[in-house]
Amino acid sequence: MGAPLGTPLVVTAHLDTPAVGVVEVPVMLDAPLSWAAAALAQRDGSGLPSMTRDLVMDMDLPLVRWEAHGTWGWCTSQAAVHVRSWTAVELRRKPATGPMARFTQDRRHHTGLGPYKARDTTVAAVLVDTMTWHVLATDRTRLETLLSVVTHVGKHANIGHGHVTRWVVQDDPNPDGWRDRPMPTPGATGAFRAPYWHPSRKVTVPA
């Protein structure tokens, strides 16, 4: 794979609440950027195709693409996470009352007893000063616009975890910094671009 052309940048998120799930697995910047692009498209009334188990749309991101071993991804490194300390947070595990009501009318089926009862769950978290990525950008202004939409990183953002107080974008003297990330290797199976959780993203690289 040759050296892609683009503007090397360092992107830093400053956080002020505990973050969940940002050190257990690599966090690439194309994930929150794709979410932001989709959010702006919906806000502006742009139609997005429905996501299915077999298909999800690739958002147009202001990043250079890399190609290797028959697959491709965005030129972003995994996050370098500056952890101050480890901690734990409590989450309220709520039962899926909507699907339950849809699939049964049984009076005995309720959320007050058994495995469907709401409960508190404790999960590991980290106190983070900053998360930093190296990227190759095609449009710095649009990159900054997308970042301005991203208010949280990591899991359980809906209850305030991983809150970003500000984003800082700077020139990067290292044009190869983005390569610090999982890349496809012959015979390996993995997901190499957002959304990383979607089944269609998992590919097996030919040996």
C-alpha cells in the first residue's frame, strides 16, 4: 500500500466525565465522525437508506481512504487515551418493555420479577484527560464541523459518560501517524471501518 495523499492532522478530545469502553478495544475516529455525518444528514432532511443486517451506508467523511488486501478503511489511528485513573460507574439496566409488549400478551409476563427485572449494573470506566487521534484529512473545515457535532465518545453517552468539552485540531508533523491502528493481514478476520459493530463490516482477509 502506497502513501495516501492528504493533510496530516492531530485531533484531540478533552473530556470531563468518566468514559466507558475507550481502552478495552481500539477507538478509531471514523466511528464518531460517521455518526455526526448521519446526524447532520437527518437534520438537513437528506434521505439515508435504511440499515439492515446485511447492509449499512458508508458516510462520506473528510478523510483519505486506505486500501489493502481487498478491503478499505479511513486513515485514522486508534485513540491514544491519557488515563488519569480507573473507576466504575453504575448503570440502570432497563428491560425491553417495548419488544416484550409486542410479542406477548401474557399477564404473567412482567418486569417486576426474574431476569427481566430492572437493576443496577456496575461497569468499568476511566477518568480521561484527553483522547488523541492522527488522521489524514481531505477537508479540515468539514472535519471540524463534524467534530463540533460530537459531544461524547465511548459507550453510554446517553447518560453523560465520555463528555467532550472541546475538540482541538492541529497540524501533524508525522504523516504516518494514522497507521497506528489495526490493519488487515492475510488470514485474519476483523472490521476495519465504521460502524465497527455492524455484521456487514466483519471480513476475512484472503490468506
